[in-house]
Amino acid sequence: MKYIITENKLNNVTLSWMNQNFSPEQLEIVTSEKYPNSVFFKKNGKVVMEQDKENRYFWFSHNEIWSFFESFFGMEDEQIREVLRYWLEETLELSFYTPTSGFNYKRSVSWKRLSN
């Protein structure tokens, strides 16, 4: 059985899932001298998002976030970008960023905490 979900409902489901799992209250916001043009969002000690202020990209962890939309909803990259753009605008009040998948900060990086 196939379900048809309107764009408005999909945005609401996305917003709800993201806020339940990655609300600003759950995230530690940090910076690094190694990446001066970025702000990082960590959850449980792992970087899950990066705001690249210089290039206006907002990177989402593929393993923690992007793949959920691929596997659970069967969404393509452009659909995922649109729903995450909606979340960025509604929750973080960030406009004009391009949501993108991927990054890996396993290498040694020194973090400076901005807020919680």
C-alpha cells in the first residue's frame, strides 16, 4: 500500500522529527580555530551539523540525519534538501542556506563551546 503525503504534511512530519531528535536544546554549539568560518552542532559528543557561513551551506550528518529521510521516506536528495531547508528556516531561523549531506570530523579538532 502506498501513502500519498502532501508537501505541507511532509514538512510538518519533518519539522516534528527534527525537533524531537535535534532541537536546539539538545545541541551543543561549538566553533573551532581550524574551521573559522563554521559553526558546529554536536549531539552526544558527535558533530551532527555544520553551518558554513562563508559558502552558505548547512551540512547534515549523513548517518545521523540524511539517511533517515532516504530510508524511512524513500526521499531523493532534492526532496531532503527542501524539507531540511524548511526546518532550518522554522527552527534555527536560518534562511538562504543550502542543506547538504556528509562530513566527517573524526580527526582531532579542538572545540570551543558557544552555547547549549
